[in-house]
Amino acid sequence: MIETDSKLHPYSLEILPPKVDGASYQWAIRKNGKLAQRSDRSLPSESKARENGLGQIEKLLSGMGDR
């Protein structure tokens, strides 16, 4: 599922479901449709993955995530 929101522009958040039952979720951040970042750790639920990914987008938007 790709989450787009005008507050996130030019970024969008894609939540990647587990490939097998019991595995972890991941996220991917896209900037203008191109992959910008991918989660570096596995997250136990879709909501945790969304929360973590949105937090990273907030850092990117504030200029802190590009260091």
C-alpha cells in the first residue's frame, strides 16, 4: 500500500507486507516516485512500520534526514 498525502509531498510511503506469515513489515519512501529510502530494520506490525516510515519522512522534510 502506498500512502500519499499533500503534507508529505514530494514523498510517499509504501508499507511492504511480510512475504511469509510471521515475518516482519518494512517500509519504502519514494520521492517523486523514485525509491529514496528503505527501512533498515524489520517492524512487527503494519502500524509500527507506518509510524516509523512517517517519522523518517518528517525528518527528511525538516532537512535532518539527509545528513
